[in-house]
Amino acid sequence: MKILSPFSKKEEVMPLIEAGADELYCGIIPEEWENRYSAFDTLNRREGYAANFSKFSDLQYAIQLAHRENVRVFVTMNGLYVQQQYPLIRKIIKKLKDVKADGLIIADIGLLLMLQRMKIFKEIHIGAGGTTFNSKTAIFYKKFGASRIILPRHLTINEIEDISRRISGKVHLEVFILNTLCPNVDGFCTFYHGMSFDKKAIAPEIDLKNKKIKFTKFYAGSHGGCACVLRYSKRIFDNRGKRITRQTPSGTKKIKHDRENRKECGACAIFDFNKMNIRGLKIVERGAKIESKIRDTKFIRAVLDILKKEDNSTKEKFIKKTQKLYCDTYKYDKCSGFSCYYPSVFHKTLHK
């Protein structure tokens, strides 16, 4: 199993590799894209330059550093796009090939078909936004050139095992292992992900068949997070300024692992994933501080070391050592299970 670690700056490459990353992934929002679409329609579902490169030259240097250590770099382009965006997307893809990115992480079927025609990337990974809920979907993507499938967060251990068994290694699988345990399904979520902006900003007008659409966004300046955890309202107006609809949810969403306030983790399931021949363990949060990324990478590397040393050990012993390492690493008194990616592993093993 390979550890896939996130980065957003060239200075993060070597520290993450030294921490134990086998592969790296990042995002980029080129100036041309930002000027045309603003932060309303990002290239990869992560807004702002805290989580993205802005210059191809910086990304190229970062890739060169990684390649010197035989570490591959994948770039996220996992948005959903409209026809008018494809000429610029094609241009960006060609630049990514020029800077020697090893592959793309995508979700849009139209983009998958375009990449199949372009034939410039052998490594095409379908992100969680691709909603691969079963083996037939995985095989479908494989037929159109996908080399790896990143399974959605909400799948259970049994569901992942079933997919792995049915595809029989025809396409590699990757699972989430740390951070951002979102209760929503990525491919169906239309919430805005980045809220770290000023109180008001206006996106460029979009002209669709001579009809100009203008967007305005308002923020609570003190909030930093995702739109789905806010009280929010949605108002739609016609071209004369008359309001068409209004919708306001009943209140802010709360879930158990938010209250528990602990790092979301699926490390205990690595014992099972090893038997399923899962290819990648994905650490989330490209926009996190480098100290957090390094700590996360070291933690998962240490868990894999436990698995390697305890190859003939029982699952219960592995989980006990992994949970102790989790508590020691992140300074918790215990692992409660509220922030567990794969709670069935936690409960079945420890509460027989």
C-alpha cells in the first residue's frame, strides 16, 4: 500500500517524502482560470491558493524534486465542467504534461473521454466525486482509461471488500485514511468548500446564449470552513431582478465527530485493506499546515510499519497498537470511534 500525501507548496515536497510519503498530490488554479471564473468555479473543488499552486513554474520545480526521489505527483482536476470551459481545460492539461505531472485525479466523465482521446496521461485516477459505489462502476471507468479508483468516504469495509473482490485487480483501488470525514457524498454535493474570504465578493458575469448571469456572494468574515456547516439562504432572481425562490435550512448541521473534535481516522482498517490489495491510502487536506501534513504522513507510515512487523499478528493486536499510536501522536486520551472512517472495524473488534 502506498501513502498518498497532499501538498500545496514546493517547500513541502521533501519534508513529506522524508516523513514517508510514497506519492504526492496537489492542485493548481492558474491565473487564466482564476481571472475567467473566480473562486466560484474552481478547477478542483478546493478554493484559494492555500490549497493550490498558482504558477506552473512552481509546480514544475516541485515535481522535479519529487522525481529525484522516485516519487510520483498527481494533480487534481476533479471538478464538474461545462462545454465552454473545455478549451481552457485542454490547454491546462497540456501544460501539466509539459511540467511532467505523472497523472490526473478527475471526476468528470466528459473530461475522462477527452483524456482518452488525447492519450497523453497513462495514469488517470477517478476521484471520490466519480461516485464509484460498486464494481460495475469501477469496470466502467476502467474501460475508458481509468487506472485507479478512489472510493467514496461513505463506503463500509464490507462494501469495499466486495468491490475489490469483484474487480480482481483489473483497476487499482484507493481509500481515504485521514481527515475530512464528510457525511455527504462528494459526487452529489454542491456546497461551496471555501469560506475564508472577505464579507462580500462578486464573480465575473457568465454569458450563456446572450443571457448574462451574475453571481454575488456574502460571507461571515469570522468563519473559516465549508458552507454546509453554516446557516445559509439561497435566492434566485430572473433577468429583471424579480426573486423567483427562497430556501433557508432549519439550522446549522451538527454531527457526532464535529462535537468530538478529533482527527478523523481510518487507520485501524489498514489491516483489512492489506488483505484486499488496496493500492493507495489517501491523506486529505491540501490546505493544512505543513506540520499537520508531516505528522499525518509519519503516523500512517508508522501504522504500516506495525503491520509489517506484526505480519502474523492478530487483528486485535494490530488495532490496539494502532489506537495507542493514534492517541500518542495526536494527544488524545482514547479513541472513541466517533471520528472513525470505518466504525464497523472499531466496534466489531473491540466490542465482541
